Amino acid sequence: MKSGNIAIVKDIRPPTASGKHHRLLCMTGENKGVSYYIKSNRITIGRGDTADVKIMDGKCSKVHAEIVKMGNDFVLTDLKSQNGTMVNDLKVTQYTLKDSDKIIIGQTVFKYNVLQVLEVVAPLEEKKDDDLDTKQNTNKKPLMFLIVGILVLFMLFMGGEDNSGVKKKSDDKKFKEVTDEFTVGNKKKDEENKEIQEKLDMIIHRGLREMREGNYFRAMAEFNLALVMSPNNGRASFYLNKTRQSLDREIEQSLIKARRDQESLKYMGAVQVYCNIIRLLEGYSDDDRYKKAAEEIKQLEEKMGLSEGEIKCTNYQETSK
């Protein structure tokens, strides 16, 4: 991590220091709830040790993206990463960040915020009047008494008139204005809720399509995005767990089939199955099941009299399920 480029705070509350703060709040993964405050004109995001904002995500490149200050704005740029960068569900190459934008890198989601903290100014102590001010105030007192007397006589004169009807109309008008404002506010809130629900339905629909097609990690990314928008969404949680179970079940069944093929000396069939597992876990080479499949392929190369690395999984089509 480059010292001085960011400040890391394990707290989602706004800072107390006055001024304008630009923050990346991690919404998912191991660093969920961690705030990254931008302190320089350029920061980098990635999986590598040199990144200012380090992401523990197999879908993230070592130097995935950068955020650079241009004028009064911060601009996000994808640094030709393998899996791309998304902002608010759209894949971007370069994007000028706005408050509340969601940045999605792999399965990790950040929320960009511009936080304005106002300086609290203590009230100034009243200065004691000097002799000159005291003298001037003394000279003004008769004039003040005269003005007050005229105002009192005017109020007594006007008090005799019946203003109850005017007052009632004024109160009715104010009540109507408040009621109209409340109605408009509720209508606007209902429209916003409807828009959010429609967006959630669209994201969950995309996730279900990816799950049916066997793109389990893409499906999980969609369901995680839905949970960022609506943390207590039951449908998104249900389908996320179901997708994980489907992925685990398919890999387990594939491992059993591959072992049977090896025992029956059907080495090419075993190679195809192990390659399918590697494709399923593409980008997650730290997964023990990925490592197991890669190791088994090396052993099969030796048994088949091939050189190490000669088997390329891209040359084998996925076997039927």
C-alpha cells in the first residue's frame, strides 16, 4: 500500500474533521465496512501489494483500476483488467464518479461518497460597551420609548377589529399546503420504491439466467449486488445460497466421475472432467478444488507419456452434464 495516498478507517460513520472528504466504502467481502478516504490526486485499486486499495478477490487484477483527480472531480479508469470494471451495473472504461455511485470489481462492491463536514463556529463573546457606546445608547433611550409608545397605541387601535376570519383562512391555507406537500412526498417515495424494486427484479432475473446456464460465479455476483441494494432481500439470499449449493454439487459430481474414469484407465475422459472443473473455477485458482484438478491433470500427463503442461484445457470441450 502506498503510504499517504489513502486513510483506512474500519468505521462507516462520517469523519469528524471539517472539510470535503472523498470515500470508498467496501460493501462486500472480507473488508466489508472498511472506509478508504482518498488523500492524494491518484490512487490505484487491485489485488497486488502495490495497490492503494487492496482487494482480496480472485476476479480482480493486480492493478485493476485507478482513480485520478481532474479538476473538482475524481475519474475512475479501468487499467485494461481481465474481467473489467462496472459502475452502477454498467461496464465502464472511464467514468466521472458521483456521490453514491457503486463500483463493482469482481465480486467486490464499493460505494463512492462525497462527504461535506461543516466547521462548527463557536459564538463570539459580546464585547463590553465602552464609555462612548454607553453615552450613545443613553441618548437613544428617549427615542426608543417614543417609538414603542406609538407601536402600542397602533396595536390597541387595530386590536378592536375582528381578524378571526382572516386568521382562519390563513391557517386553512397553511394546513392545505402542508397536506399537499406530505401527499407529494409520499407519492415521490412510492415512485422511488417502485423504481428500486424494478431494478432489483431485473438484477435477480439476470442472476437466475446465469445460474441456469451454469455461470455460477456471474450469478452469485448478481445476487450479491441485489443484497447490496436491499440487504434483507429474501429472494436474493435464497438464490445466492442455491447457486453456491449447485456449484458445489456439480464440482463434487465431476470429481467422482473423474476418479471413476481414472480407475477404468479412461484418461482422456478424466482430463475432460478436470478441465471442466478448472473452467468452472476460472479466476479462483486459490480454491482447493481448482488446485486438485490441476494436480490430477499433471499426473495424467505423466501416465499418458506427455510432457508437463502439454494438456491445455482450452482444447477440450465441456462434457455433457
